Amino acid sequence: MTNRPSTPFLDSIAGPADLRRMNDTALANLADDLRAEVISAVSETGGHLGSSLGVVELTVAIHAVFDTPRDKLIFDVGHQCYPHKVLTGRRDRIRTLRQEGGLSGFTKRAESEFDPFGAAHSSTSISAALGFAVGRDLGMPTGDAIAVIGDGSISAGMAYEAMNNAGSEGRRLFVILNDNEMSIAPPVGAMSKYLSGLYASPLGDLHKMAEGFESVLPGPIRDHARRARQLVTGVQSGNAGTLFESLGFSYIGPIDGHDMTQLLPVLRAAKTRATGPVLIHVCTKKGKGYAPAEQSADKYHGVSKFNVASGEQAKSRPNAPSYTKVFGTALTVEAQHDPRIVAVTAAMPNGTGVDIMGQRFGSRVFDVGIAEQHGVTFAAGMAASGLKPFCAIYSTFLQRGYDQIVHDVALQNLPVRFAIDRAGLVGADGPTHAGSFDIGYLAALPNMVVMAAGDELELMHMVRTAAAYDAGPIAFRYPRGEGVGMELPERGEIIEIGKGRIVQEGSDVAILSLGAHLDECRKAARQLEAQGVSVTIADARFAKPLDRALIRQLLRHHKALVTVEQGAQGGFGAMVLHDLANDGLLDGRCQVRTMTLPDRYIDHAAPDVMYAEAGLTAVDIAATAMQAANIGLRRVQSPVADQG
Ligand SMILES: Cc1ncc(C[n+]2csc(CCOP(=O)(O)OP(=O)(O)O)c2C)c(N)n1
Ligand SMILES: CC(=O)[C@@H](O)[C@H](O)COP(=O)(O)O
Ligand SMILES: [Mg+2]
């Protein structure tokens, strides 16, 4: 355990109501304590530290000024909510963040009345806040609605859809733009440049502050508030604020989000005077107040446990390259062979590994910002032009681009290659980030080819296959984390579309694996073999088109056929059942079982714990095969006993 910091101001409060009794100096001191507490806690748990450190003063100020939980504070993404959790009755559990059975790393309704709206995917906060504002105006027991959204997250279309609607609704609503000039990577796009322009606007460019607004500000801070003069004027402010004002918002800012003498009076004035939607532009530093974070390139966006004194993170030494790295490297090799290959990422160049290609072929890698919908259609356009786009998006975030996949890609049969990282359960980020649904939602689409990599070599083959495949859209999925650890060639091979492979041949039961649970299937086979059961393992490779010949062969020669996938019901297993049922093949000697994620969300924990919770361990697979084959349950070894 690290040395706990001394936090007298934080120790003196039980919840946000206490903040409303503190003077401004005490609130500033409280913010210092809170920052120290967050650093200390995250050093023990890991998590999204940089974003949380950037909003310490802002979080204190909002809770001090607004009447939470009656007023609804909605953090966009929610990855910056650790100070909020500490202030809202969860300090005693803050050192359980992202651990099994502990606090979520995001806001979560089930956790606290101070989390009125759950999040983890970005750019939803303004829509949700507007919903609360309408609820209030229609008599629901709710107060003001305050959305806190980052400069990265405000690049997504959904934020503009919400502002467009909020501006025309004209209801009292607060949007606080937390502008730290960072997304996960440095932010991209015209919006980012626009915000930087606002930040650079000299005070003297602004028009006169409205009398009514000025009068509610205490004398000493009037100067700071000169930047907030548009609150009740609605007057255009030269270049500053014009976009937000055009959308119907009053624009206040920019103000220094680490200076309580600016934050508190501006929030108080806004709260007192606002009658319609207001956007308060707050400038902060990601990682503020912790030197290793401020100095790091990613501003400590997501960190593992670390040493507070040195900032050194406790990264475990990898046994094998990550799937992400294997993908990024294989893509770069393909890009070298074919100049038509381009890559698209939605604000995750490092997370998806396309930054590896970017180092060699920078002009062919496109970071579109947090804009998955646009990213998919942009890729479709590039494919229509004759390019070969690889659209690299995490499974969970690709959900955002589903209509674009259906309407712009699949329907037009355009050869967009979807590289789907973080397939399956991902661990500490929990259910919001689980890649559970892509097999089902993609395999349902005509024209779409869907592959899943059984290991990192298979991933290389799939990258090469996708690069070579021009007949229509093709997707391949692979999980978060390390591969199994194997010798890898320079370049993958092209595999035949719709053909699986036999990994080992047996005669009693067949396990048909799709994707990276292949290794778990091997463990299950060893457990079964220890019981005298002869096992075939097949790697389906394709959820679509199915290798129907392979499936029928397995069915003919075994007493049981068990499909296994790292995905939800309605995926690969369902495709197999559908296919067999339609051919009247389900009533024969061979019993068929499907093993998928269960029909519920699984809370954050280490991935193997989550898979155990899901009933998808080697023991579960072996037991299912035995039961299906009616072999009789003898003792099945536990995974701990199974060292092989
Ligand atoms: C729809 C969606 N796409 C991608 C992400 C991954 N993601 C999480 S935080 C983040 C950056 C957010 O930047 P910003 O809003 O500026 O917050 P900051 O981290 O700078 O505090 C990204 C890309 C996400 N959560 N949701
Ligand atoms: C908050 C968010 O959405 C991302 O930061 C996410 O936590 C990244 O996850 P990976 O660590 O899997 O890239
Ligand atoms: Mg940011």
C-alpha cells in the first residue's frame, strides 16, 4: 500500500452538501486534497488518471454551486469521474476502482444517485442532459441538467445533434466544454482547431458584458468574468463562440478550469441568470498537478498501477505481442505491398495499432476523431474510389457505425475491411466496452464476410486475406491483449473464404471454435482426453460464410458438437443451428450445443474471471461436451490443475 496523503479538507466532508457550506478558499484547498487522493488511489488500481486530474477543480466547483443529486451532473464518457466518486460517498471504495466487485471506472446509475446517467461511450451527455431538462420542465422531480463534455468527445456527430436540438428547444441547460486540447491521442480535426482559436481570443475582442450578468458577480472577479459576457446577451462575440451561439447556446468563456476564482463565480452567475442553453468553455490540463502525467505524451490517459514518487507504471512483461500489435504490423506489411491500402481510426491510433502503419505511411492513415459513423462511410467512399480501406475500430465502438455498415457498405457491397479489435470481454473497462455483439450484427448482413482469429498467426492470415479480398465487405475480429505466443512469419497467407480447419482429430466429441477461445478449447480437450474422451477441435475461422461441409463432417463423425465463441447469443452458434435445422440435421445421433456469452452484462473484472462468470472456461466447455455426448460426468480437472 502507498503512503496515504494528508487530506484534512477532504476528511472533513461527507458529501456534496458540505461543499455548499465551505468558502471559496476552503473549496480550493479541498480540490488540492482531492487531487492527492485521486493520485494515491489510482496508483493502487490503475485507470483513467489524466482525465480525472484535469477536472478536479471543475468537479468541486460544480458540486459546490449546483444542488446535486437533484441537479443532474452528467459526465461524458465518464472516464474523468474519479474525483466525483470520491466526493459523492464512494471514497471508502475508491481503491476498488475497476477491480472485481469494486467501483466501475465510469459513471453508473446502479452505483449512486449522484450518477444520474451511465456512460463510457462518448458524446452522449448533451442528449441525456436535454432529456433531464425536458423531464424537469414537464414536472419530473429533477433540477438543472449539467453535461460535462471533453474537446475530444465533442467532435462526434451525436454532440451536434444534441446541441442542434437543445438550441431550438431553448430550455435551461448547462453544457460545460472541458477543453484540455487532448483526446486519447492529440485531438484532430477542424473542431479542435476552432476551439484552440477560441482559447487564443484576446479578452479585448469581446463585446461588453450584459449589465444584468455583471451585477451578480462579486467585484474582484469581474475581470475574469469579462470573458463570460455573452451569458445573457446572446450577442455574437466576433469569432469567439459563434458556432455555439449559432446553435442557440449562450457562450461563456474560455475560463481557466483550474482557477477557482474564475470557476465558482462563473458557475454561480450562470446558475443564477441562465434561462436557456448555455455552453461554458473551460480550459484545463490533462494530468494537471501530477508531473509525470503532465509530461507524458498521452497525459496518463489510461495507466496501470504506478509508483507515485517516480510515476513508473507496473506494466507486466508481455509473453507475446498483443493482437493489436500483430494487426498493426501485418497491416503495414500489406500496405507496403499495395499502395491502395489505407487505414481509418476513430481517435484510437495507438489502441488499434494503425499508428504502426502511420509511422511508415502517414499520408495513408486517417484519424477521423471520435466519429465512428463518419469513419465507416468515409471508408466506404474510399472503397468506392478504388482504394482498399481498413477500418480499425473496437467492437464496442463499431456499434456506433452500424447503420453506416448496413446502408453505406454492405448494401452497396463495397470492399471495406473491418479490423475489429477488443472482440469479446475486455476486463477492467467492463460491460460498456465488451465486444459482445459484432458477430451477430455483422453476420446478419448480406454480402458481409465475417472472420475471427483463433490466434495471432490466424490474425496475420486474415489481414492478408482481407487485403486480397475485393468482392465485398469483410471483417475480422480479435481480442484485447496478448496472443498465445508463437513464431510468426513475415507475412500471413491468404486463406480460402468460408473454409475452416481441423486443429486436431478425434472421434467422440467435436469442439468447433470461432475466434480466440481456441486456446481454451485446447485446454478443454486436454481435460476431456484425461477422461478418455477423444476430441476433435476445429477452428471455424468464418462465421460467414459458414464452412457447411466441415460442420456436416463433424456432425457425422461425433456424438456431440459444441460451438464456442467469444460473443453473445445470436452469433456463430446461432448461425450453425440455423443452418443445420434448415437441412433437418438437428435430430440425428450427434447432439449440438452452443456456448456463447450469456444474455446479461458481465461486470468488470480480469477477463478470465469474466469468462468464468460467463460460463466459458475450459472446464465449462469440457463439461458441456461430456453432457451432450452423454458420456457421464467424471471428474474434470480445474484450470488451475491444468498447467499444460
Ligand atoms: C464512441 C466512443 N469512441 C471512442 C471512445 C474511446 N475514448 C474514450 S475517452 C476518449 C478521448 C476523449 O477525449 P476528451 O473527451 O477530450 O476527454 P479527455 O480524455 O481529454 O478528458 C476516447 C477516444 C469512446 N469512449 N467512445
Ligand atoms: C475510456 C475509453 O473508452 C478508453 O480509454 C478505453 O478505456 C481504452 O481501452 P483500451 O485500454 O482497451 O485501449
Ligand atoms: Mg480532451
